[in-house]
Amino acid sequence: MSLSRGDERKLHALSQGKCNLCSRSVFTCGTYVGENAHIIAFRINGPRGKNRNNTNIDSYENHILLCPFHHSEVDKNQEYFTEDYLLSIKRDHEALMSACTDTSLGRKNIVSFLNAYFRYSGFGRIPDMLGRSPRIFPVGIGSITDFFYLAMKDFPFVVPFRDIELHHLFYTLIQSFEELNCALRGSEHNTHFVSHNFWISPTGDNIILQENELSEDYCINLRSNLSYVVDRCYRSFNELGTYIRRNYPEVII
Ligand SMILES: [Zn+2]
Ligand SMILES: [Zn+2]
């Protein structure tokens, strides 16, 4: 048995004819040198062969396109090139290939939007911004959501993103920070009064929880609600960052 013609075509198309490890073309000097390498070997005592559960050995899912050199490396070093590692190499390679060659206007607009957003929003400083939670937050934390709406004005028709996964991850981020903004600002806000629970510091750059003004029970409750919201912010930050690094490598975060 071997890979079906359909699966082989899929493997080659998604890898764009390049070794998934070194990105060299598998058609070189007029010769085809590509190899459809098994991730889980055909034989049970072959490379990674013991991992087979319900793996369909002769499927696209169980193959990775490699040059002859890397095929032999991958099969010699099965402790290093584990099943999970090979699958992640393949996923990253395929994502990078499609990212680099998608020159459609839609993608260009998304990239411009993302570059503008990451440049001005302070996205990269989110871990710092949340680092002193739940007692202290910088006033600038509002920029995470504010710059999203500004970028939407500067780049009309980009949002909703054509990339559904990106759209979902971005909205989760914005929702999480909106929730945090609400908790910090409350319903009323002017320069001195943030909410019943938070005040702006005398220097004007931090929002501080007024613990001594609040009862202990109330504080415990508030802190636990806040840390739930902050966790969501962290998670959405990590997930969006990971997705963009993997799928939009040309964007500077
Ligand atoms: Zn290679
Ligand atoms: Zn092999």
C-alpha cells in the first residue's frame, strides 16, 4: 500500500514542493528528489512505529514531504523527531507556505491592519500591564481596545476578518479587555473617579484598587472576579500572539 494519488497531491500542494525541514525545493537540477515520508512507519518496528493507535498509515495525515537527506535524518533520530514534533513541523511549514504566497489584496489589508494595531496598541506590553493585577493597572490599558476601533476606522472593510480563526481570536481578546475595562472604570468616569472600587493614582498613570475603602469580604470577592477576567485576557493574548506568529510571520508584534 502507498499514499493515494489524491493524498499525494494534497501533500505536495500544501508543502508547495518543498522539504518541510529545510524548505529546499524537492525538484532540483532537473530531478525530482521528494520523498513522502511516513510519520508513523509502515512497519511496527520502523521509525515511530510503536505509536500507531488508529493511525491510517497510508494517509495524507501520516505523511510529510521531505528531501532525501532529511528523510533519513528523521528516520535515524526517531527519539528527537517524535510524532508530535513532526506533525508540528508539518503544520508550521504548510502555514508558512500559504502565508508567504497569498498575495491577495485581502491578506495585504489584514497585514496592514495588524501591523498598525501592534505598533500602537501596546499589545506586546500586555504581560507588563497585567503584572500587578488585581491591585494596580496602568491607565494605558485602555489602548488595547481603543486602538482596535481606531484601526477599524483607518482600514475599513478589513473587519470582520476574512480569516475566520483570526477573527475569533481577535474578538476574544477585545471582549476580554472590554470586560476588564468595565470592571476598572465602572459606569461613571471622569478624571479622578474611576469606579467605586478603583481610583486614579496622583501621578495619573495608574488605576489603583482602594482596598481600605472596601470591606474585606467585598475585596476577596472582587479580587477573585478580577483574576478570572485577567486570566481570560492573558489567555486570549497568548492565543492571538501564537496564531499570528505562525500564520502571519511578516507581521511585527
Ligand atoms: Zn530537507
Ligand atoms: Zn521513512
